[in-house]
Amino acid sequence: MKRREQYKHLLNLVANAIMLLIEAVMFGYTWYLIYTPMLAKENRFWNRGNWAVIGMYVLIMYFFTRIYGGYRIGYLRITDICLSQILAIFCTNVVGYIQVCLIANNYMPVHPMAVLMGAELLVILPGVYLVRFIYTRLYPPRRMIVIYGQHSPNDLIRKINSRKDKYNVCATASVYMGYKALYEKIMEYEAVVLCDLPTKMRNPILKFCFDQNKRTYITPKISDIILTGTERIHLFDTPLMLSRNRGLTIEQRFVKRTMDIVLSLIAIVLASPVLLVIAAGIKFYDRGPVFYTQERLTRDGEIFKIIKFRSMRMDSEENGAQLAKKDDDRITPVGRFIRRIHFDELPQLFNILKGEMSFVGPRPEREVIANEYETIIPEFSFRLKVKAGLTGYAQVYGKYNTTPYDKLKLDLTYIENYSFWQDIRLMLMTFKIIFQKENTEGIDKGQMTAIKE
């Protein structure tokens, strides 16, 4: 098993390279035999030009597949991998068709690209299943032990157990049983999960696992995440880590704001037909208001009015502020549909254009709910170092009902590791979560907020 482990990434690399090569060959066939004869003589390429067109298609395919996680065959669920491949192939062929039209300086028939897309799906998706089958046979789930502190690890174990294909939690142990007994138990398993341990008690275990080459998973603390965003300073022979703790720099804020203005204007124009159809559907259903405004918090605790399509009954909050629950009967039929595909959020494009929000950032909370969270988690206000966002790290990698503490960790991860490239990636990943129902799952009945007892 240990000898096979070193070839795990090689298996992924070879499989992904073969799939990318197949996609290149299929596009090359479409380009050479279908589109090239249609081009005017002055627009036809010599061999190097044709190779450049195919090479560009391959780069675009690699970009989208990498963004959506289509190459992470041994990491994501098989349904996630297939969805990623479908989105990557669709986006690549849309861009590829635009590329062909630009080369031809004219509109070209779209059906060859549609056939190409269908053929790629027929080949790639079974290939993904085959590689996944081989992967799971060669690398069965790791036998793991969860070491916990004062708090029960049951919630984390439940999440880990949702991936039986990758992890196998075989035992749990309290950190208070003593290091000697813990070290003996750790040696019986292939991997260790350190769940919410006090830092002072976690460090000796972490060093022991490092020394014994034991794979270790750690639930990070707020301070751990802040450290990920530090700058390494090597002015002396003692390493230093600098944490500026100020959110984004002025240069980053300028670039981010420029992108928000440009993209929001484009999105409003392109989405205007959809906005009109949704508005008509809401109005015709119960004759109530189309939009729903609500005070929310953005950078530095500033309050603004968020704009959303109304998805609930007009009397939905007569008993006070509360998040949507699972199977919430306050949601209208029209609202249920637009919430499922996240289109109830589209009017927030105007919030972005006005500068109250950004495309990417922490989701804006209501002041009353944020205050309730801060009584339990004082660090929850750390999220307000950047503008609230339409999408974000917590929206892509979390759920609607993610606990406030986990949401804070996700948002801090975004803030401390901000980059322009990360914003682009998260915006593209947002299209993927539209098709994942679990991301819109509401809180449990009996809850008013995402805080769990």
C-alpha cells in the first residue's frame, strides 16, 4: 500500500493527460475536416496556424477543467467530477466556437461544435468512471482516528462519513487520555484527525505525527487561518511572519472595484430579459411587490439595503428575523424555483454597481443576526474587513446552513489569501454550485439562525 501511494498522483496525471489528448484530437478533427474547408482562402492557416488553433483549444479546456476541479478524480465525488467535466466541456466549446467565428471573420455553423461537445461527453464521462473505479480499488479509504478536545466531534465525523469512498473513521480518542496512550493508538491507524484541540495540547501530537509520517488532518483555529495570510520576511537569520491585519490593500481595492463596475454593467445588460421574466412571474403569482429590500452589513460594519427578488410570502417575517428552513412553507412556488438556481440574488447586481457590495466577498448578514453570532463568536466581525459579496469562498465551499464559526473560517481564508485570480475562480465556480442542491439546504426546523445547539 505504501509503495502504491507514491504513484497516486501519477495515475491522476496520466489519466487527465490522456483525456486532454483525446479532446484535442476530437477538436482537431472538427477543425481540419469541417471548419477549415469553410474558411475563405485568405483566412486559412498553414500547419503552424492550425496547430496554434488546436493548442489554444487545449489551453482553454485545461483552464476550465482545472477551475471546476475536473482533474481531481481521486478527491471529489464522482458526481462532482462529472459535473465539472460537463461544465468545462460546455464552456470550452462555447469559447471555441467564438474563436472559430473570429478566425473566419463570419458566423460559422454551430452544429459541428454541438456534435463535438456531445462526442466529448460520451468519451470523457465513461473514462472518468473507469479511472475512478481503478483509483478506488488501488487506494481504498484510509483508516482514521479522530482525536478531540472538550467538544464532541460527532458533527465532523458525520461530515467525514459522507465520503465513505475516501475516509473511514474507525475510532475516536480524547486528548485528555494522555500523550503516551494517544501515541500508541495513533500508530494503529493510517491517518489522524485533530478536531478542535487546544493549541498547547495539539502541538506535541502534530509533531509526533510529523515524525512518524502520519497523514494528519486539522480543523484550523482562527489564528491558524490568519497565519496563512502572513508575509514571510527574511531580513535576518530568524524567520519572521508579518500579518498586516488590514484587509485588502488600496491597490487591490482599486482593481476589485474596477472589475465590479465593468462586470456588473455587462451582467445587467445580459441578464435584463431574465430579470423581466422573473419580475413578471412574482407579480402575477400574488400581486405583491417584486423586490425585497433588507438592511445588511458590509465593510467596516456599514449598513446598506440589499435588493433581492421576493421569494417568500409577504408575511414571512411577522414573527421576527429568521433564516430559511428546510422545506420552508413561507417560500412561494416562484421563489422556490429562483432560490434553487440562485436567481433571487440577481438584483444585487445593482448593489454591486452602486459600490455597496462586490462580486466576491462574505455574504452580508443582518445586523440583528450578526450581533447574535458575535455574542457566541466575538471574532465574527472579522468578516467585515472587506465588502460583502454576491458570491464568495463560503458560498462556494460552504452551504446556506453552514454554522457561523465555519462560515467565519471560510470567509477569513478568502480575506487572508485574496488575489484577483481567486476572485475569477470563485465567480466561475459559482456556476457549478447552481447545480448542487445541498448548497441551498436550509437550516433545521426549530432553528432561527444557523447556530446549532
